[in-house]
Amino acid sequence: MVKVLSFALLSLATAISSVTALDQPGQFRRLGACPNMGCVFPPDSARFIAGSKFDVRVEVHAENVQPNNKYTLSIQKLGSNGKENKNNLKPVDFTSFAKVQPNAQEAWDFTYVKDAAQFWKKKDGDKNAVTPVNVASTAWRQVSIKEPGTYKVTLKYDSGKKTEALWTVDPVPKKRKAKNVILFIGDGMTTAMITAARLISKPHSSGHYLKRMHMDQFPVLGHVMTHSMDSLITDSANSASAYNTGHKSSANALGVYPDSSASPFDDPKQELLAELLRRRSKKMGGRGGVGIVSTAEIQDATPAAVFSHTRNRDTKDVIVDQMIHGDNPVVPDVILGGGGKYFHSNNGGKSLNGTNYYETFRKEHGYKVIHDKDALLNYKSKDPLLGIFHSGNMDVWLDRNVYKSNLNKTDSDPTGSDAPALNQPNLDQMVIKGLEVLDKRYHKEGWFMMAEAASVDKMMHPMDYDRSLADLLEMDNTIGKTKEWLKRNKLDKDTLIVVTADHGHSFDVYGSVDTQLFNSVAEGQDSEKKHSIGTYENSGWPSYVDADGDGFPDKWDVRYTLASGTAGFPAHKENFQVSVNGTFIPAIAQGTSHHHYKEYVANPESAGINKESTLAGDQSVGVHSLQDVPLFAMGPGSEAFAGIMDNTEVFHKIADALGLGN
């Protein structure tokens, strides 16, 4: 059996290698996953669930001249070993195969830069630094392949040239494994962050932890590779999109394969997990419920990936509209988070066409609309729930619960008043209430919830490590309370819980800091200040204690802290201490620059050791990193999540557990 399987896999690998165009080295490209002048989307290595819907687009490019608009697209199902043989179906015209008429042929042009030298010239205003490209294109919408197998798609263009792509269509599971799924995403969370969060929050004796984090107690552990379609470092949009579609994409894209057209809304779409769940077969349980919880703006990349299709994650006014008015709108049952300014036009509001979306959601779909913690906790109905608690991203746990005076510094009311949002709920309160509503609405059919601790990432960017770790601890405590709620309601045996991140940061801890010594040394004496850093046997233990057992340090402003940092950061000053008066601002734009773009220098208002930038001067915060991210799983179907996997595989494993496809 092993030999036969190995031979089959080798044969498939041989077939794939004969078609696959390997990713080419370099930082800039004409269009992601387009290896030559003929582009096929979905590209090579795309994987689908049988019966899922997707758009197809082909593009033919020509630089400085008009492209030949005579081209064909065909598709051929290969044999079970992935090879062409006499038993294969012959290649057929794609339109005949798909039984979908293509849109009328389109034409447009765009420009791109070929390398870093051109990129910086363009940034400085050099209009000649770009290369013009003319395009001929055709699109097929709402395509579906119901028969599992391997398919070779061939675009023939320019009198003999061709681009080939292999697509894999997976069979539909015979039965669903889980009635419900909860996907927790600690945005930007890494193993090193979890280790640091454990260190500052859990008691230990002689180097042994006496208590563990809730994530630590999950029975299944995996690691996720996070590369995007055309770059080694991902952003939250296309990485979260991989979890919701099973497809790679490019930075800033949600639920689409990015094409080269100017519009961010005509790119070829990929069917979302929530869309599949909404039209799940009766055999597998029928239409299921959908809940979205985030401490970010609800239009932000990770929550929007559950319901949105756009090339540009910053089109947040349209993203709100897509929740209820998209081509196949998800219309989530539960929507809890921030982002109020995109729901209205009052006092700086940015809603689409000035629409009052609070009223639109209420009138068109019967949502109960709420804006503070008390209203959330008092909600007892089963009507769909829209809770927006901040004009932008919700304030972080450390400011909501410890340094509360920082909440008064912004006009953050979600309805557009001049008042601050002083009564925001915590993540656990949003998740538990969301689960209550989902289970009331879809107890029989089952449901899916995505819950995000967004500011693990949003605070790691400005290198505010205390706020980032506090939000990680908030998610871990939420996971514990979620497990208790599921058990109390007899749902634990039916519910798959997956905890992971969408990408990482290069954060790590390399010792401890005696802040008393650090602060006693005069500013500017960096070498002497560094004497406060203890490494190896001198690292000792930090001063954080959780005496009240709430899962958080009782005090954050302590003597012995963590010596920590990241690899990709702007110029700044580091003092290894909690920023009591609000989020740390590492760098500010310098007053004068001979460039056409802003350049950043260390914030003169901060104090500490000078850290020279490891990034280009136009960067004001830290950046994402390469490493695989951890994944924890428990419940029915969790065994599939053990080991190393691609981020697109997370989607397929969840979809398999929920019985999605047709």
C-alpha cells in the first residue's frame, strides 16, 4: 500500500512539475502568479471543493504595444495519477465545459515597476520609472466544477505561446464531523509571543509552571505556513482570505485573485467559507449560522475576509455594504467590533454615499443595533445582532481595564458624537454573547464563528509589547471561558475549536531588564543603560504577578521587565517599560525631506536606548515576519490539524469538518 501510494504521489509530482512555473526570484513583478505574458486566474496549484463557485479570468499582456486579442482557453481532466493518457478526456473549450458564457472581451492598461531602483524613483515622482502594459482580458463568472480530480487549464495566445495551470478539485466529505466551528485568530501571534505571555501571567516555581495557558491545554498542535501568492511575507488581508477561501492571494486582497484592472471590485472571486455554509446541502445540515467578532474595525482585513470580495482592503465603506448587499451577501447573524465611522456620515463619518447603515441593517434585515457593553450584556433575543462599540479599532485591553484615563483622549463614539467610547466590552463578553445568539438561531443546523484578537498585531506594529501581550492574554482567557460555555450548554462534543494566527512578527525575548538601574542612568548614555539587561544566568525572572488569578499581571509598571524586540523596525528609542499614557509612538515624520515621501525619525518625546532603523526611512512602524505560526485544535475533526500545513489547508480542513461542497 505504501509503495503504491508513494508511486502515485511521485507520478502526480512529475505531472505537476511538467506544468508548474516555479516562483521567480525578485521583489517586484508585473502581476502576482502570472509567470509570463499570458495569465490564468485561478493560477497553477489552485485547489477547490467540488461544487464551490469561483470566477475565472485570463489576461494577455504586451509591454509598449497592443496585445494580440486572439486567444483560447481550454480545460482537460487528467487521469487519477495526474498524467495525460489515452483514457483522459480530451481538452475542451472552457466555455463549453463550464456552461458559462464569458463576459465581453475587455481591454485596459496599467503600469508597474521592475525592481527596487525603479520603485524608489517612482516614489520620488519620476514618471519614467514605470513600464506600461496593455491588456486584453476575458472573464467567466460563477464557475463550478462538481467532479473531483486534477484538471489542466491551458491559455493559448500570441500564435503558439501558452500558459498552463493545474487545478485540483477535492471530493465532498461523506459526512460532516463538527456541528459548529469557532476559529480564533490572534492576529500576528507567534510562539514567542505566547511564551512571553505565559511568562508574565502564570505562576512558576523552580522554573516549572504551576498553571498553563488555555491554549497550552489543547490536544492538537500544528504550524501554518503563511506565504502569500506572490511574496514570502503576507499581510492580514490575503492571509485571512486563505483561511476563508482555500486560495492564495496578494497583499490587500480579500476573497479574490487580484487582476490588473483598475477596479478593486471586478477581480475574479473565490467563494467564501461563510457563503458555502449559507448554501450547504440539507444532507450536511443545511444553511448554517455565521458570527464575526473582532476588536478591530469590523471592516478590517481579518473580519472582512469572512464576507468581503475586493482587491483593496481599504475600501471600507463598500465593505460595509457588501455585508448585506454583495453579490451573494453573507448577512452575518452576529457582527461585533469597532468601525462605527463607516456606518454613518455624522461628524467625520465615512459611510458609502452618506448612508446610515445602522438604520439600513435594522430595517432591511431586522438587526438589533447596540453600542455599549451594558446593551450587549443585557441582550436576550435571537434577532441578528450588530454591535459596534468604537468609531475605529476598539481600545486595547490594557486601556479598557487598567489605564482607563486614556479612553478620554479620543472622540471614539461609534455613532459620531463628540464623546469618547467609555463603555466598551471585552473580547470574552462579545464572544459569549455572540455564541448565545448563534446557537439560538441555528442550534439544529450549526454555526461558524470567527473571533479575532486584532491588537496583538496592531500593538506589535508600534512595538508596544505590553499592550500586544495583554490582548493575547485576553484572547487566551476568552478561549477558556468559551470552553466553559460550550460544556455548560452541552455543545463541547459538537464544536471544533481552532486557534491560530494569520501571520507573525519577529518578536522575541532575550533576557530581562532592571528598570530601576535603566532609569537611573542619564539619557544618552546608551552603553551604561544596557548594563540593566540581564542575559543567560543573569536574566532571572520578571516581576509580574497574577495574585488575583484573573489571567493578567496585577501590575504592569514593575521593576524587572522583559528585554524584548523585533527584527524589522523604524528608528526609535526603547525603554523596556509599559507606556502608561497610551500606545507607544516609535517614530514621527521629520520636518524636512528632499524626497516626495515622508521620512521618519525616532520620536523625540520618547526616552531610552537609541535603535537605528532596520527598514527604509518611509516606514513608521514595525513589519510582519516570515515564521510559521502556531495552531491549536480540539473537538470533532481536530486530528486533521496536526503537523505542518499551508494556510489554505486550514480552510479545507474546516470545510471538511462542516461538510461543505456540493
